[in-house]
Amino acid sequence: MSTLDTGLTFIRTASRRMSNASGWMGNTFKNWMPKGLYARSLLIIIVPMVVLQSVVAFVFMERHWNTVTQRLSAAVVQDIAALIDVYKGYPQDKDRALLKRIAQQRLGLVVDFLPPEDMPAPGPKPFFSLLDQKLSNQLRQQVARPFWIDTVGRSSVVEIRIRLDDAVMRVLARRNATYASNSEIFLFWMVGTSLVLLTVAVLFLRNQIKPILRLADAAENFGKGRDDPEFRLRGAREVRRAAQAFVEMKSRIERSIEQRTAMLAGVSHDLRTILTRFKLELALIGDTPEVDAMRKDVDEMGAMLEAYLAFARGDSGEQAQPTDMAVVLEELRSEAERQGDSATVVFHGLPVVTVKPAAFKRCLANLVSNAARYADSISITGHRDHRYLTVTIDDDGPGIPHDMRDEVFKPFRRLDDARSLDEGGTGLGLAIARDIARSHGGDITLADSPLGGLRAAVRIPV
């Protein structure tokens, strides 16, 4: 392999690794970020402001503290240098009482003199001590003698020891006289302004997010077939525009449904009139085998017409209302037993659910009737939690092949080699049931039943 090929391979490998690393970092950041718009908006407002505030406060206040601390340390060291000059200029003060009195009364320092051997060895310096740094620099510049300082041993006092010719002078100075510490003010400033900013942002964003949530609730209720008369256009201009578009879309859909219903009502009336004339004419002809066959064809045509119209009409016009699903399932069980089938019903959870009662009962009745046609025993189970209502119909019939379970949901689709999911022979039974379930914001799924046959599960949000 040539050098060029080796270089290209290395570049591709490095590029692939960098791409993988950036993808991993991006996924980690996405997982860390909150999912809600409310929380993300708060982060967008709060984080830049807090960072900017912190940087500005640190830069300006840190410079101020450095300047003030340097001046305070220089003043204390000047006082100490003056005391050393007094010590050397007045040797007649044997017990140094005058020097101690001047230091305490005039300079606010506590001075003591120790034997020469009481000079400790230099210790490790604090890493972040601004006072230790400034005070050491001033002692080197103004005193120019061996010294030892302790700025962390006592919370309120700074100890300074300076080696003289025949003794060690120990000076105790107040910390606030040598160091400007405004950390409490800085923290109070940061926390206070952040709380004010957070409160304003929360109140503002809550009012901005509320219309979006109301729009989402209205869309969800419309998808479930429920009316929301309290929905109004509120919020910012963009939110109002989205809400107005939703209202117009909802109106167009409702007008389309109304027009379809009116058209179907007219078609139904005209066709039923013709079928009624057929029945009257057949009744006048008399009873013959040919007439009986024609009557049967007319009755079948009437049943097919009702099925087609029911599928096209759907559940339009019916309003959703609280319904006791345990009672509905019990009625379905009674109807199945009246037809000579064996059925059981179990319901778990709070039974009252807001649905279109007649339409939803028809959805379940289609599934129960289909199970009763092809099975000997039926088990109906209802379960309601805080999110969904789930109704399962299990039977011990022949079932439906796995590869045909999606096909049978198509209108006018009937199975030849397995059971038909249509109670009237039109191929619309399961299509009608799924259409009703989806109009409630849910769906129907088919699976294998623990009883050995088919399980039809209807799940809708509550």
C-alpha cells in the first residue's frame, strides 16, 4: 500500500471517529434536554441571562475586590513597617509597652514579641487565597525581612510573624482590615436577580404556552369526536393564526360530513322507496317459489343498502357523552346469550367513559356478532386506566391468518379461506368497526386469542 493510500485511510478513519463522537454527543445532549416547550423556553431565556450576569459580575466585582484588597493589605503592611521603625528607633522601651499600646489603640493591631526560635517554617500556600498573595507581595516590598503569615488558621484574624534582629514580632490583624470579602453580596445579587428573572419568565411563558395547550386539547377532542365549546382564539399572533387555521379546518370537515349525511339521507330515501314498491308489487303477485326468491333478494338488497349507508354515514351527528361501559358490555353479553352463544364479561377500572354511545356499541356489537358466528364461547374483557379504555373480544373460533389481518380492514374485503369479519355479507363489518374506533381517536388490532381463536382489541383514549 502506498503512502498516499495509507494517508487517505487514516483520514477516513479519523473522520468516521469524529462523526461517531459528534453523533454521540448530539444524542446525549438531546437526551439531557427537556422535552416540553415550556421547559425549553425557560432554558432559552434563563441560561443566557444567568451566564451573562455571572460573567459581568465576576469581571467587574473581581477587579474591585482585587484593588480594594491590595490597598487594605498595603495599609496594614505600612503600619507594620512603621511599628518596626519605632521598635528600632526607641531601644529604651525595654518591655515594648509603648509600642504595643500604640499598635492597639492607634492602628487596631495586636503586637507581641516572641523568641527568635518561634519563627515557623514556611507552609504551603492556599491555592485560591487572594489575601495571601497580596499580603505576601506587600511584605516583600515594604518590610523586606523574613516573614510567615497565616491567613486561613483563624476565621476573623490574620497572623503575621516577622523576624527582627533579636526577636520575632507577631502581629494579629483583623481580616476585614486586610481583605475585602463581598462574597455574600455577590451570591445574594446572583440568587436574587435570578429568582426575579425566573419568576417573570415563568409567569410570561405560562400565559404564552396555555393557548398552545388549549389548541392541542381542542384538536385532541375533535379527533375523539368530542365538542369543545370553550375553545377561543387566544395567545400570540402566530398561535392565533394556528388556532384560526384549526377552526377553519374543523368547519370544513363538519360541512363535508353534513353534506355527505344529507346526500346519503336523500339516496337512502329514494332507494327505500323503490324497494318498498318492489315489496308491494311482490305482495300483490301472490305466493310462488319465484316470488319467494325475489322477496329474499329484495330483503338482502335492503340489508346491503343499510350496511353501505351505515359505513358511509359513520357516526356523524351523534354527540359524545359519559357512558357506563360495564353496562354496555353486559348488554352485549345478554344479546349474545339470547342468540344461543356462551359469553362472559369482566370489567376492570372506572367504567364511565365519554364516547358516542350508539356508535361505539355498534363497533363492539360487530366484533361480538362475528365472534358468535364462528365460535362456541366468547370472552369480553374491559379495562380502563388513566389513559385508555381497552375492550378485548376473545373467541375459540378458527381465527384469521396473520398475513390477512391487515387486509380484512379494507372495505368490501371478504375472506374465502377463513372466517369473514362481516355480519351482513357485505364485507363492511370490520371496516365499520375500525372507522368508529378511529373516530374516537383509537384503533382496532387483531391477535391470537388465549382461547385458541381470534382476539379483537379496541383501544381508545379517555
